[in-house]
Amino acid sequence: MKKGFIDVVVGLQWGDEGKGKNIDELLSHGAYSGVARFQGGANAGHTLKLGDRTFVGHIVPSGCFQKGIELYVGNGVVVDAISLIKEISELKSLGFNVTPRLYISNRAKLVSYLHIFLDQADEYRRKKLGTQIGTTSRGIGPTYSDVRARRVLLVGDVLSPDFTKKEAILSKFHMNLLKMYKKEYGFEIPEQKIKEARTKWLEALKELKKLKICDVSFSIQKRLREGKNILAEGAQAVMLDVDFGDYPNVTSSNTLPANVCLGLGVPHTALKNIYGVIKAYTTKVGSGSFPSRMKDDKIEKLFRDAGNEFGATTGRPRMCGWLDLFALRYAIGLSGANKIFINKADICLSDKIKVVTGYKQNKKTLKEFPLYLNQVTDVVTENMPGWGYANYGVKSKRKVSKELTSYLNYIQKKLSDLNVKIVSVGTGPDRDQFFNWDN
């Protein structure tokens, strides 16, 4: 029997590219038996729309609206039990009982109730030092820190008879850290709030134990041997990768497709297509430099409001910028993306738009991507005509405005040497609002 393969969907900007919609559409064709998350945690927010129903997933993979699709949470994911149980409940109220087809890796990492307070404490420290990152305060960084320090709790530990002992040891360590934050920086969490958080967390763990906690690596490899295909789902995006993003203004995990092998426990030979997702413009949330940001505050606000550019996890307003081809080429080189989805092409609130094609440092045009984005002093841009709302809801390439057609041809030409093709273009939030480009 022919072996199955793994395709990967990854964001090529700073996150919030609309990956959930593309994943949902890919899964609708019946080519995959399952979808798997391989990194990140409840700091990611994937918004899915089905008619008048909207669901924002943080841990449950985006294939939850596809009833025949198996859902895998890999070992590379940090699991917030409270968020996970809440998502499962919300999906059930929407008519989707995902429990029978949801598989959680026993090697996935468990976010503790104290990890969230530690996240808040460290952001408080950074703010006092003027180095605030702007995390989601979901405990992601502290959890991954514990992974590297080899003291984190695994999801499989909740089924172990010595879980209480392991948890007590880790909680004592965390409480000592919080005491340090109080003494050194004045950050304090009321004792009652900690007790309430612990109670809520332990209740969620009771529900977590009822789910299918298993060796997800074994399960996926079995499906591949059966000739079935899996879609791997990334959280955040390439430009937020802990190694290759604008450190330290990054997430705490490796977001690159290369991490699929480690985050799911599969061989690199199983990987096939890498689908990169971008928006027709660029957004970023959190701290750190953003070279392509629109300089006109009024135009930025128009894009933000029209695109509903507010974080799905935190509700924070996103910075809006022009399409950054210099960063995009960097991201494609890192990810190996060979196919691209472009979302929100229906949104263009300016008669003239810019495209960033290069970065400058003290008037010198850079050939390589800089180590730190705050080293960028200016950008090189090219101007193109805008298209307003002319392409909202368009589902046929033949009906696309000449301005957008010119824009897409321009992007394709600029990326032609990287052997990557635009495959589809989104023209609205609904799952069917897009048109195929590569046909």
C-alpha cells in the first residue's frame, strides 16, 4: 500500500493570517484523515465561521467543523486544560461533539495554574525594565521554560498515581519564584486568587482525564502506514519563531514546519506540501519593531477596523502594515513553503498602496534579514493602485478587479525565483469566500 503523507499549514507573517479558514477549506476535500497541532498553546487563536456560527479555537485543531476528521494535539503543544475543556464544551453547544475523535498526546506539556501567574509576573518585571514583550499571559513561556529545565508536568502524568506528588513539587518551586517576583519587583498575587485558580485547574484536569490521552506519534504513524494523509497545523507564524524571529519579541516555540517532525513524532520523509498563509497586508500584535507599519494613523485605523484586526486571544488591537516582501522572502526560505494562500484581499482602504521590498540600516540597503528589527532605520517601497471593496465575496478569478489582479501578478513575479505559487485568495471571512488563483 502507498504510504500517506503530511502537508503543513504555517503562517508566513507575524500570525493572525487567517490560517483556520484555509485549514478548514483544505480538509473539506476529503484528502486528509486528520489534522494535528504540533506546537504552541492557548496563546493561538484560530477563528472559524460556519454560516452564523463562529468558533475561536485555541488548542482544538481547526478541523473541528469537519465531522469525519480526526483531531490530534501533538507532544509539542503546551495544553491549558481549562481552555481545552471550555473549547470542547463550546463546540458541543454548536453541534460538534469532538470528544470521540480528539486525541491528546501523553507527551504534550501541561500548563499549570501557576504558569499563568508566572507569565504575568515576568511581564510585570519586563515592563518595569522597559523590555515588555506583550505576551498573551497564558503561561506559555513559563511552561516551555519548564520543558527545557526538565521539570514540566506531561499530560500523561494526570493518569499517573504519583501525579499529586509531582504537582506538589513543581507548585512549591513556582510559589518560590512568585515570592522572588514579589520581593524583587513588587508583583503580588492574592492568596485567595491562587486558591481559586488551583481549584478551577484541578476540576479541568478531572475532565481532561476522560479524554483520549495516548501516544499521538504512534497513532499518526499508523495512519500514514495505512495510506492516509494528515494535515499539520501551526500556531503563530514563522516571524514569531523562537530561533528565527525578532528575538526576544517572539513566541516560545519553534513555529517552522521543520518542527512538525519533533512536535508530532514523525519522520521528515513524510512531509510533502508546505502551505504558507499571508494577508494581502501585514499585521503584528505585541511589542517589537514593525518595519512595514503604515505611517498614516488614519489609514491604519481604517484597515484595522475593516479587517477586524483585534487579537482572537487577547482582543488587543493589531498594528497594520503594508505587505512586506522582504520579510516574506525570508519566511519562505526558512519554511520551504511551496504554495501560498493570500487572505483578506477584499480589504484595501487606500487609493494607493505600498509594498515593502527591502530594509535599510543607516541608508544602506540590507541583503540579509537583520538580527534585530530595531536595526532597521527605513524601508524600500513600491507603489501600486488600491481597489477598495471591489473584490469582497468574489469567488471567481474572472471577476477579480484589474487592480487586485495586477497586485497578485506582481507578488507572484516577485516570488517566482523561490518556486512558490499562489493557490487561492480570500475575499471575506466566510469559508466559501475565496477564489482559486493557480488554475
